[in-house]
Amino acid sequence: DKDDLCPQVAGKPEFKGCPDSDNDGIEDKNDECPQEAGTKAMNGCPDTDGDGIKDKEDACPKEAGLTAFYGCPDTDKD
């Protein structure tokens, strides 16, 4: 416990005893989405459609789109 930075919760040795609840390699305290596995590029949040917009900010998280359309596609290209 003397070396554990998070002695009240179970954690990982690589994070000095602090948790990574979703096992994405990002310590919960630095993870914007600690209950959903994500990437470092997305600060720990998922980007299901790979359009560079976090699912939690993406109006169309399962369909790649544009930032200008809040993550939704411009299907008619106008």
C-alpha cells in the first residue's frame, strides 16, 4: 500500500496500482471514457466508424462522416 497510488481500488502494476477499467491501456484518471475501450488518439474514447470523431461527440457513430456535420456523412455531396 505504501507504493500504491490508488490503495482503495484494485489497479494495475504499470499504473502504480491505479485502475484501467476498460483495459484499453489508458489509466482511468487520464481516460475520458473509462468504461469504454478507446485509443490514445481519442483520449481513451472509442471512434467506431474511424472518422476521427469520438463516439460520444458523433451524431452518427456507426457511419463515417464529417466534422462539419457532427460526424454524419454528406451523402448528396453538396
